[in-house]
Amino acid sequence: MFNLATQKLQYLGRGGFSRSARILHKMNWGPRLGLTYRIANDTVIRSGYGLIWIEQAGITTPFTNPQFPFIQTVTQRSLDNSTPAFVLSGGPSVAVKPLDADVGLGQGIFTVDRKLGSGYAQQWNLSIQRGIGTNVLIEVAYAGSKLTHLGIPDTNVNQLTADQLRLGASLLERVPNPFFGVIDRVSSLGDPTITRSQLLKPFPRFTTVSFFRNNVGNANYHAFQVKFEKRLSHGLAILTSYTRSKLIDEASSVFDAAILTGPVADFPVADSFNRKLERDVSTGDIPSVLATSVTYELPGRGPVLRGWQLAAILTLQSGMPLAVTQNTNFNAFAGFGTQRPNRLRDPNLPNGQRTTSRYFDTDAFVVAPQFTIGNTSRNPIRGPGFQDIDIALIKRCKLKERYTVEVRAEVFNLSNTPPRGSPNTVLGSPGFGSITFAGDPRVIQLAAKMHF
């Protein structure tokens, strides 16, 4: 791992350094509390709170104790753009260097914050349930949660600040390289000259310096929920629920899947030194969700008319937020992973103006010029909502005491309105703002099943 203070590589379990990249945390206390109070025979108040350490789910071992290799990349390139780097018959002459404290010079490397604690989620809720008669239940509830120490993308801390970026074109000037002869020519940082921007970076002898599995993110969720339930009686059962919620976080994606190839330079963060720019509605934020299921046992006598059941499910939900970027990141030279465009106005169009060729106001975005950070938030638009109704007609026939045959005719997406895909959100690319794909149309299937 890379030591930010000494700018040297340290190896776990060697040279007196700990075998663990993180200071392990023990005795993490996870309390649970539940309360139920009956106001009357038909009315109950319920409340609860819980703190759950994310490690308990078994998915965050890399956050607790990162195990990552240092990958040394060696290349052989032409030094004058005319003489071949090497002749194929002879092969390259470069070789892998011995692993020492300076073997990472001129490359991208990982560091880690050893003091970061474990990730955890706090969840709480309050609900009032009231029974009406013997078969109807109405519930009104509030639910909330706060997640702390969530993983964020592996951002590059070897980046210029926003103030340095304002120096403009002078950053691209090439100046004598003080590391010439120290960094091998296999790296672009080993040339006789180097850009002024590289010398202004916090770690000028390296390309990308990323925090590995840096779990410093947070998320907040608040929801109002209503549920109506009619238990099965007189052949009819109904369950309807509605949720109005908001989910805010600082990152809807975590680390890059290609992490073992080294740090990535195109991470989805506008400014590694300003996490406030990333705080926005989450990619998983769905403000409104309505779901209704109905089951009805059709009346009838005799072997033909008896045993029929009709079932239906209706789902309506809001669209999910989408990120907007621009086709070219003009600030990549300065270590910025993403450059978002400038937003002139609210890009979300009224429902009546949304089409597959222009789902949002594409003129609301303009390309952010070089040496600037666009003012667009992380998720400025919402994709299409989702509407679906599925029905099933079911017939059950009892053959013998131990055998029952079930025959089903099912229709998915009864209205034959395929859910629209997400629009193109890359400014400068062909089809910006258009939707070019959709989900499944109406599907009808017949099925038979035997119970025994």
C-alpha cells in the first residue's frame, strides 16, 4: 500500500508494518429495540430501532481488511515516435522490477485509510395498525434509515484542486521534468519534459493515487407508508400498499469491478476533494410506489365450475434518477475522473412533452469548457416510470386424496405497454436524450402443475 506521508510503498507484514491494512475494530455494539402498545382492542402502535453492522451481512470484508496486490505495469514504447519500441523477432527488453519502496514510481497506485471504522446501518420505524371488523387491517407507518461508512468509487486524490484548475492553458505547458532519469522512460512521467499540471499534483511522481475501498459515504432514507389488507373472506383477498419516500446518498456505485488491474482514471466523481458535489437523490430513489394484489375465488358448483381463482397484481412506480455526463472529459489531464455539463434550467419535461426521441429537455445542458467543473448535479433527471398489470386464471382439480392438478393461464403486461428503457444521458453523443430500447411486451403463458 502507498504511504501518503512518505510517498513510498509499504508491504503488509514486512519492515515492521502491520499484516493488516486496516486497524481492525472489535466489540461493535448492535442494539435492537422493539415496542408494541395496544391503545384499544382494534388499534396497536408499533415502533422499533436497530443498528446493524454491515459486516454481519458478509459483504464488506474488503472494507474491513483490504487485500490487494500491487500490480506493476511495464511497457516499452518508442521514445521519438519514429524508432520502433522493439523488433518483434527480438521481443521487448523491459523487465519487471524488484518489489521495493519506489517500484510504483510513474504508475498508478492504491492507498488506504487505516483508521476508517466499519460500516453500519441504523433503521427505525413507527406504525399505527387498526383493525376493522375481523378481516380488514389498515396500517400507517413511517420508516427511516441512515447508513454510515458506505463504500464510494475509488477516487483519485492525485488531482488538481478547483482553484488550480482555473490557471487555465498554462497547465498544459511542458516544462523540464525534475524526475527525468529517476522515473523510467516506460512511464509517460519519465520523459525529459512534463506538463506543468503534473508538477502541481499532490503526488507528481505518480499517475493515479486511489483510496482502496474508501468507505466514507453516507445515505439517508425516509418513507411514509400506507397499507390496506383484506384477508381472505367470501372468496376475496386484497392487499394494497403505497410508499412515498426519498433516498439521498453520496454515491450510488461503489468500487470499480476491474479493481485488480490497478486504479481507474474514469471514476464517476466530479471532484475528489469536494464530496458535497456528489450528494444528491440516489440512483435507487423511487419516490412513489403503489402495489395492489387481488385474489378472488370464483363461485361455482360441480366439477367444471368449482375451483376457479382469478388473481391480479398492479404495480405503479416513479422513474429512477439518472446521471448526465458529457462525451469528453476535458479535465482528465488534471486527474478529474468525470466532467459533468453545465445545466441552464430544469431538464425534466412535463409528461405530455416526453417522447422517445426527446425524453428530457436536451437544450437544458451545455458542454462545460476545459478548466471548469460543470454545475450539473449527480442525478439531475428521472427516467421513465413503470406501470404493469398481471393477471392469472387458475383452476385446481383434486384427482385423489394425495394428488391435485393446477392449470394456470397467465398474462403478463396485460395492457401491452412495454416499459421504456433509460434515455441516452451522455451529452455530445448521438441520440442524446432519446430512448432506444424497451422491456417485454405482453406475454401469455399456459402452465400445469401437479401437487402430491
